[in-house]
Amino acid sequence: MSQATRTESVGVVIVVGGWESQPHGEGPQFVGISKVQYPNANTEESPVNVGELQRKLSLWAETDKGHRFYDLYHLLSDKDWLRLAHDYVAQNAGSVTAGCDGITMKIFDQDLENNLQFLAEDIKSETFKPYPARRVYIPKAKGGVRPLGIPSIRDRIVQEALRMILEPIYEADFSRYSFGFRPDRSTMDALNFIRLMTRERGKFFWVVEGDISSYFDTIYHKRLLKLVARRIKDEKILQLLKKFLRSGVMEGKLFKDTEQGTPQGGIVSPLLANIYLHELDMYMEKRYLSLSQSEKNKRRRWKLGNCIYVRYADDGAPRARRWLKEPSECLTVQPMRGGPSEPACRSRFQTTSGCCGQKPWW
């Protein structure tokens, strides 16, 4: 295809990597889903089938997009729910690492039944209070260090139990263009999607790599909780999330408050981060990805171009540049960060380099 033809029909693939580190959580990334109905019956006095309840939560969320869920908090204190959350956390290699209280999973398991019982009682009485996360710094591949918050074992178990409730609900809402830290989705899925869309017949010839700087550290708590409240009506769940967000971090013997951001290393943090950036996904879908063919053709005639959008919860997605035959080099962008009150969907990007020695189409 000639350069003139490509200028008229050029498109762009936008790849947003919202996070920079790999291990943000410790729970499994799979949640079983089937077509069943969610009951309103209280299950405190009978054994809980966790997988079945998750499937029912998912179905209700999928069939009623405006439904706000209530009466979920009691699940956190259920012994079967907590035990499964404990087992998930225990299976992770990070369970050998202690939080700021110095307790590892091995120590916690020495009196497992009593520890889970005390935890359930604290949750039920609403006296549970998370410990500050232990702050450590790990080196980045390209230099510098990345802050990582290590919660205590008890906090990890409660976060995992919380994730087990929230994830089936929000998975019914999340965009198909979001691939990071989601059940049955991987880095390879994102790469394969990019590779498919950049074939010649797709008419997408540019790749724009977006990286949201210090994303985990700058999430605005008030806005995040408002977004969660669109689906969750249970005030006790919202208050527990707020406790985790404001639990602070310990750097050695120094306590630091966390007025914004979610700690990298927390089990529930990737889910909360996806909820926050879901607004960006919806903006992109409405503004660019749901155009009719006639609208796309009109944009091409006006030389505005069209785009496909891919977001992954790590900076691994930009490695797609090694998969693409054309262009051989990618256009990279740096975010122009606004204040915490600026919606994520209004983030602007500043061009820093071109592709294949040519000027960008805009």
C-alpha cells in the first residue's frame, strides 16, 4: 500500500499500561460463572457454596446493569468464605512474607481455627481495623525503585474475601478491551488482539503507547468510592474499603498516612484500579470504538483517523512492538497529568517520538 493511500485510511492502536509492576495481588484470578439466579436468602446459618454464590452474583450483575447490591457484608464473616480466602492466600508464594506485625502464614496457621474465629468476630462486630502495610522498595527493570506495600496476613485474608465478593459483580461490567488482572485474560491475549487489529486489512498502522505515571499512588479515594457505590449499596462494604485505603504504610518505624492511592501489593488493589479506569474504558468505547462504518469512513475522509484501544494492568502490553511487522518502531507518549479531581477519561497525552521516521497522522 502506498504512503498516500495509508495517509487517507490510517488508524491507530492505543495501548494503555496503567501500572508498572507485576505482583499487585495474591488471590487467584479465576472466578467460575454460570447462568443462575442470585437469592436474597441469608446464608449465615447454613454452609456457603462460595462458587455458587459467585456465579449468582455475576448473573444478577449481568442481567441488571443498574442493580446496586446490598446485604453482602455478612459473607465476609462466614467461616466457609473466610476459610477459602485463607486457602487462596496460603497458596501464594508471598504468604511466607510478613506484614508490619511480623506474622507469617506459618505462624498464623499454628492456631488457624481460633485466628479465623477471632477475625470473623471482628468483622461481624465491625471492629476490624487493618494494619498499615509494610513499605518496601523493589528495583525496576529500567532503573529506579518501585514502592510495594505488604499487608499483614489477616488483612490479606480479609482483602481476598472482599475480592471474592466484588470481582464477580464488576466482571459483568468491565470492558472487553481491558485485559489486566482479570479472570481468564492474560498478557498474550492483549498481544494477540493488537496483532490481529494491526493486520493490513484492519487499516491500523500506528501504535500509541500510554503509561499512566504513578497510577496506583494517585488514585483519588473519594472518586473511587463513588464509583464502587454505583454497584455496591452495602455501606459496611464501602466503609471497610475506606479503612483499607486509609490504613497507611510503615517505612521502618515511621508511619505515613495514605490520603490517596491504593498500595501496590494489596490483593484488592488491582480490582479497585480496574474499577477506577473502567471510566476511561467506557469513554473510549463511546467516543471512538462504537462508531458505525459510515462514521469511520467520514473520519478517514476528514483525515482524523480511527483507533482501537487496549488496556492492560501492567506495562507488558507495549512489548507488542516486537510482534508487529509494521510499524517496526512504536509511537510513545507521556501522560500530561491533571489534578486528582480530573476524571481519568480526560487524561491527555503528549507526543514524544514518531514512528518509522514519519510524522504522526494528527
